[in-house]
Amino acid sequence: MKYGKVEGIQPQVSRAGLGSMVFGTDPAALANTFALIDAFLEAGGNLIDTAHGYGGGKSEEAIGLYLEKRGNRDKLLIETKGCHPYSPEPRVTPQAIASDVSDSLRRMKTSYLDLWLFHRDDPKVAVGPLVDELNAHIAAGRIRAIGASNWSTQRIDEFNEYAHKKGLKGFVVNSPHLSLAAAKEAMWGGCTIADEAAKNWHRNNRMPLFAWSSQARGFFSGRFAPDKLDGDKDVIRVYYSPENFERLRRATELGAKKGLTAIQIAAAYVMSQNFPTWCLIGPANVDELKVSVAALDLELSPEECRWLNLEA
């Protein structure tokens, strides 16, 4: 397992993050949650990626039950997200931050969150009150570090410039969508995609990029092909293109040479960028987790990355 430094967080953070959208509190889902986290820890991982809205709160509740049963809060770094616009009411507000942080702490039976991210942005909202509110939670020990998911790099700069001027903590992580398969459009409303401009921004400032949907919702799994149009409609809408099927073909070819699958090559591609990247994975079970983790130590060369991305 590879690790990296994230400002404000100790110890170093595993560069694989275990996604928790399948976590739940019914007996079968809870047993799967326990098995996944146990296997992830055994593989050397320590970063759990969750959100206030996952499963209507059941994902965080399942993590809380796990921590209560295992008594190993110090072994895990928990990253959660908040202020998702569940309704037409504005939710990127100081009030929503306070409410969601309180909910997350209660659900996960913990006194602190290692990393808290905005789940979405509302560009109409001034950054100042948001910076001030989050820094109040940092000062109180409820949050150790903060970041943004699905914010533009321009808004992140605005947030951090305000924080710097006031001597406060700014964002230390950005979490957009990044994968070998180039998204034609956002998977969901309000999401951001790491385009070339965003990649250059990360190359320049070296802020860690936590890539969500890093394996393109299973596009490289073998379940998708140009003539298969009865599968996941979102995957078809976002990823079906001649260019992406050529990327799939190349990932399959390179994987065969290395004794890996195409989906493992896709994960390695995200981890092999020339700026700091973390790969958030969303296995449905322990077998899928083992497949993903097996690829995360593979370092692809710059030439292999360019070839996979149709640049050579």
C-alpha cells in the first residue's frame, strides 16, 4: 500500500480510500461493511471515504457501529462530506455545515473527523462565512483538515486566499472525478471533472487529488462493450465513446502483459499521474476489494500513461 502526506492529518494517508456507498445497517449490509473494513485494514489501508448523504445516513451509522465494536478509531482516517443540496433549499451555508458535522460525529460515534469536504458547491455563496465556520470546528477539535469535492479550482483558490489573508486553515484536498475513461459529461448534477486545466492546476500547486469514481463505475470491468446497450444507463451516457473503448482495449492489452486486468490498469493509471493522487475505490465485496488493492502498488511509466490515454 502506498501512502502520502495530507496537511493536518496524522499519520500518513493510504493512497487508496475505501468508498462506503455499499455500507449499511441491515444485517447483510453491516456484515459486508465489517468484512470490507477489516480486509482494507489488513491490506494496509486506513482511509475511509463516506458522506453525510450516503444511504440516507446509513453509511456513516454503519461506520459508527464498526468503530464501537472494534474499538480501533485510531487505526482509521475518516473522510466525510457534507452540504449536499438534498432539496431546493440552499445547503452550502454555515448552518448546514454545523448541522451535517454534528450528524456525522453522532452517527459515527466519534469526537472528531480527520477530513471534512464540501460535497457540492454553490458559487453564489461568499466563501468568507464558510471559511470562518469550518475553522471554528477545527479550533474546537471536531475537524482536523478540510477540502472540497466538486468545486472548481477557481473557487478553491478563492476559499484559500480568504483563509490565508485571515490566518486560517484552507482546503488541503480537492476531490473531483478522475479516471482513465474520459467522462463526456458529469455523472450527476453539480459534479466536476478533472480536465487538463485542473490537472495542470494540481501539477503547479501539488494539492492532493482524491479521485472519486476512479474506475469509471466499472467501465473497465468487462461488462461494457459498444454493442451492449442494456447496462448501466449512466455509464453508457457518460463513458460510451470510440475513444474510451480504445482506452479499454489498450488497458486490456497492457494488463495482459503485466498479468493484470483492465480495471486494475485503470486504477494504476490514476495512481501514476505526475501530481499527488489518491484512488477512491468502491468495491461491493471483499473479492472486488482485493482485485483493486492488488493494482495500487503498480507504477506505470509516463510513456504507458500517455499511451493508455491515446496521447501516443
